Amino acid sequence: MIPMVVAGGILGALAKGLGGYTIGSLGPEAGATAFSNLNAFNWTQYWWAISKLSDFAMSFVCGVLAAGIAYSMADRPGIVPAFIIGYTANQAKAGFLGAMLMAYIVGVIVLWMEKWKLPKALQGLMPVLIIPVLATLISGSLFFWIICKPMALVMTAFQNWIQSLSSGSLFIIGAVIGACMGFDMGGPINKTASMAANALFADDPDGTGIGSSAESAKIVGGMTPPLGIGIATIIAKNKFTQEQRDAGITCIPMGLCFITEGVLPFAAEDPLRVIPSSMIGSAIAGGMVMAMGCHTPAAHGGIFIVPVTTNPGAFLLALAVGTIVTAILYAVLKKPLDESENVEEKVDDNLDINIQ
């Protein structure tokens, strides 16, 4: 999961840094495919294409996470159905928490299917036909029957509640939006808060009202978690493995570019410490930018929108405070490494693939 997040995140950061923070909307006119009319030798279109690589990589992160969990439970037969359901969870905005839940369900289903007593003629079909098809069908049906509709209803009510706060304290509104952005790093709570901020922004045509201020809270709230977690791996480096420290370093440029998903490997491994640390730091940062009158005329862009933000110094101050709070909290809460983790594992890059 870490290389997938790093590759997608860094490519996205490069695209925004060199192509502009609106690069995702600056591609060529659509043709038979997204790339039919692409001129890869045009500077803007080239970086738009690279941003698409980032988007595609990030869309697979939840699938990779789910596949890894199911593999740990049910070995190879769990990989394919879990990857499919994990990717589906991402498309349904269920986020990494939804992908983790579905991965455990897939693992249980596959373990149950592996106990089936089938005729010898059918046993060879189990890993290549029966398990992938039926495990995906069963787990997918459970996802659509039980999870999707209730989640959509809850998220709609939650979005309406956030928007209803617009008549209250600016700090409280910003803190709620910020905390939600730091909760599940691209998942349903994060997306709901983002949509609520965007809805308020749509009602703020001159960019001086609560909507553009809510966008500031959304952006700073999404930047704080990766920056804070990245800095935590530096100030408490003895609590992290080398792989985690390397991932922490890559979180910093991702955070600056408003790519909250850089935190996902840490949140998936240690949710009870990462999520509260992220939420508190993001809530403080989000509340501060709204209380101090920051107005952002863009829905995305990270550090690149600071020059066009009203009161940019206050925006940077809030970002710094939220980042420091997240970093200190996680550095303190993180459990020290045990002896087995202190011994760095040798990575085996040999893939056991046989083509016959």
C-alpha cells in the first residue's frame, strides 16, 4: 500500500506544482478516450496526463489495502475478490474504513469456501473460478444490500447538519469541517465535509462570505494530517521503522498539495492513534482559519492557493499550529517499537509468478 500511495501522491504533487493547482480540469477535449486528443508535448496537457496517473493510482489504494488484509487471512484466494470489493468501496466513497471492513468479510467468506468438500474434478476450479466469482458476488451483494444505502442516508443527513451550522460560531464551523477532513482521509466523513464546504462555497459568488471561508477550513484540514504525521516520524523517529520514516517524509509534499491520502498507510495500521491526532490538529487549524477571516477562492490546491487567499499569514499560522498539534500528539501516543520491529526486514522483490 505504501508504494501505491507514494507513487500516486508524489505524481499528483508534481502535477499541481508544475502544472498549476487547477491542472485536473485543464486537459484536452474528450474524445473516444480521455487521452484521444492528448498532446503530450504540450506543457499543460502533459501535466494533466500525469495528474491522471496520480488519480488512477490513488483509486487503487483501497483495493490494495483490502487485498493485503484478505491475503493475510485467506492466502492467495482472497486477493482478487478483496481487491475488487476494496476498489468498489473506494468508488462508493466508503473510504479505507469501508475497504478494511469489506476485506475482513471477504477473508471470512473465502476461508468458509475453502472448507467446502467438492468433487475432485471441481477442486482445481476453486482458486481460479469458484472462489473469485462467488466470493466477489457474495461480498459485493452484502456491500450493496447492507452498507451502501444506510451510508448514503447518514452522509446526506450529516452534510445537511454541517451546512446548518453556518449561522453559528465561525470557529465551531471550521473546527467541525477540519475534524471531519482529518477523520478518514478521503472516506465518507471526509467527502461529506468537503461537499458541505463546496455547497456553502456555491452560495458565496463574491468569495467574501462563509462559503469561501469554509473552503479554507476544508483545505487546511486536509493538509494538516499528512504534514503532522510526517513530522511525527521525524521528531520521534525511534518509534518508527525505516519504512515508516520513509513514508513519513513523502507525506510532507503530499500534505502541502492537499493530498490527505498520504496518511492512509499509517491510519490503516494504527487507527486508534492516528485518527484522533489528525482530527484534533485539523479541527484546530480549520477553526482558526475561519475565525481569523481566511477566504479561499478555490476548492483545491493546497499550498498553491495561499497567494490568492485572503489573510494568507493567518492561513499559514493555522496550518502550522494544526500540524504541530498533530505531530506532537501522534509522537507521544505512538507505541515504541518492540524488538522484532527494530530489526529491519529484508524486502524480497522476487515475485512468485509462473507462466506456463
